[in-house]
Amino acid sequence: MPDDPDDTNDLVYNLRPDDPETYNRLIAHAYRRLEWLIYSMLRDFGGVRRWDDTGDVTGDVLHSALIRLHKAFSESELELTSARHFYQVAANYIRWELLSLAEKYRGPQGSAANHHTDSTGGAVTGAADPDTGPDQLLRWADFQRKAMELPPDLREVFDLIWCHRQSHKEAADILGVSERTVKRRWLVARLALYESCKAMNFDWLGCADPVRLLEYVRDGASERKLRLFAVACCRGLGALLGNEANRTAVDVSERLADGVATAAQLTAARRAARQVAPEYATIMSSSRSWERLAAAAACHAAGGNAWRACRKTSELVVECLVCRAGDHESCNVTEVRTVELARQSALVRDIFADPVRPVRFDARWRTADVIGLAEGIYQDRAFDRLPILADALMDAGCADEDLLGHCRNNGLHARGCWVVDLALGKK
């Protein structure tokens, strides 16, 4: 366990620039706190010890941490102005080192990938334990990043209590606020992180329910992307989309998303499609047909409310295909529904990046080659060129595995693809 907080507080309050002994004792506090947290990690993720090739999981990280802490605190890299300042700086260093350890094992390229052992240390083929393996460790690292993104007043309280094991009263004394304020901030911080954890535990890649995926991205989704998803759903009907009025409604909705059509033009196209399908008003009646469902999908895709447009279009396209399959005895209706839901889920993941793991696109990657390729892919819907775009991005200095992997996978792509949009600076 870490040393007595009262002791540490006294050290900080009595700190003088010419007092190396006090600096060393403060470094020792931060070091011991980091060591304790690392061993807590090892307790929760027991496989980490077996993943390590050196046999000393913590040694390198702790040694590196000690050097950096010593340099920061004792070589005048920063000047501590108060106990509050010390705890802020120490918490940042502690979290960086914990993330450094997690990074060693996280993700498909980490040293823990596709490797686990039995309780005796013998190698076992197959995936790691889902509760303690590298994928769960990745979520743990993401949790730490979410803590860093808390508002400053909440993060400060969280760090004092979680990183430094201060009591509510001790945290209140350090911050110069009431104990009640600390308790309130601690509660708000935990609730915010709880919501983040719920999102991080969502199976973004495995979910086959497009509506649930849309709900997951809704808060950060632009109207443009929502509309492009509705359009992509309709285009999946192919010839079943039917007459020219339906196709025009879908095309105008797409042009509105790209800013080259007006709301008035969209309304006119939607009305024209409705006139061709007079039964639209009773589309959900028991006498519905796949033709009526296709017409309804086109009209909803051209709706004025982008969120309602994408949700209703998604549902209607599924029902249209199921209804059409029901006309043929040889068709498996359940399979048709499953395949279409999987297709639409793939479209959501193509148009919207995972909001919990956003990719930061460096403006320096937007070279002439990257922009030219991305523009051509977007205008021509030439998604077979995405691997070439990946090469151009690498030449520009991009090494993000999620971004490059999306370009090179064989999955479904549509206008609004998040990688192409990032390259073109589209929202």
C-alpha cells in the first residue's frame, strides 16, 4: 500500500527548491503509488505475467517511470507550486506509465495477441480469456483515457481519490473546497465514467442490429451521414427500388446530403414518389406488398428529418426484402432478414467510425495524392481504390491501424465512408 497521505501532504506543503531530500521522498510516493496500481493491474489481468517474454512485467516500466519522475521533479523541469500541483503532475505521470504498460499488450499487434497459457504456464492454442485477456486490457486502457478527458474539476477529484488514495476530506483540503463539493464531483466523475464504460463494452464490430448501432452513434452523427446511410440502404434494393420517381427521391436526398440540392427540391421529389404510390398512406396495413414497401423506403429516405429517415428506411428495406422473399417458396425468410441486417450493420460501421475509439486525422496526411484519390473514390463510388488510398496515406506518414485496416478490408463501403470523409475533411 502507498505511504501515509498525511505524510505526503506535509512534504509538499514544506517543499523548498533547495531541498533534494523532500523531492526524493515525493518521487518515492509517486513511484510507490504507481507500483501498487501496476500490481493491481496484474491482479486483475493475471495473463499479463504470462504474456511477457522477459519474465519481469513491471521492471522496465517502473524503471522508466522513476527516471522520468526524477527528471521532472528534481531537475527543474517543472516547479511545484502547491500540494495540488504535485498531485496533478504525479497523477499524469502515473497514468502515462500505466497506459505504457497496457500498450505493450493491447490490440491485434500487441504481444498478447492470440496467446494465452494455462494455469501452469504451458502454452495453449486459441484465444485469450475474454475477461482477462488483451481485448479486455484494451478496454481498461480506454477507460484510463476517458478519465483523462473528464472536465478539469472532476478529473482532479478523480485523480486524488483513485491515483493517490486521498480521502474525501484530504482531497477537500488539497483543493480548498468543501468535503461536500468533493463528494459531489467524485459522484459525477464516476457516473460519467460509468456511461463511458457502458459504451466501451458495446460490441461495435459484432453487433448485427443496425438500429442499435445507429442509436450508439446518434449523439455525434451529422445529418449528412444519417441521410447517406438511408440512401445506401435504399440502393441495396437494386432493381426492387422500382420506378423512376423512387430513384429520383433517393438521388435528391443524396444530393442534399452533399449540399448540391435544396430542401424544396427534396420535398418535390418526395411528393412525386408518393403520387406514384397512392397506397403509401396505408403502407403498414396488412395488405402491404414489397412494391409498396420499396416506395415507402424511398419516400422516407427523402424525408426532412435525417434521423427518422435513416431509422425508418432501414426497417422498411428489411421488410421489403422479407416480403419479396415470402413470395418465393424456395426462399428462407429468416436468412434473408439476417443477411440484410448484417449488410446494414456493415454500412453503419463504414459510414460512422466507432465513437469510443475515434481516429485523429493529421492534416499533414492530406497530400495532393490522398485528396485526389479520396475525391475520385467519393465521386465515382470506386471503393476498390481504397487499398491504393491506404498506400497514399502511409506515404503521407499515417500509421493508424484502424484507418489503414478499414481501407484494406473486403467489407461493404458506401458514399460517406468515414475514412474517405476524413481524408476530404467532410463531417
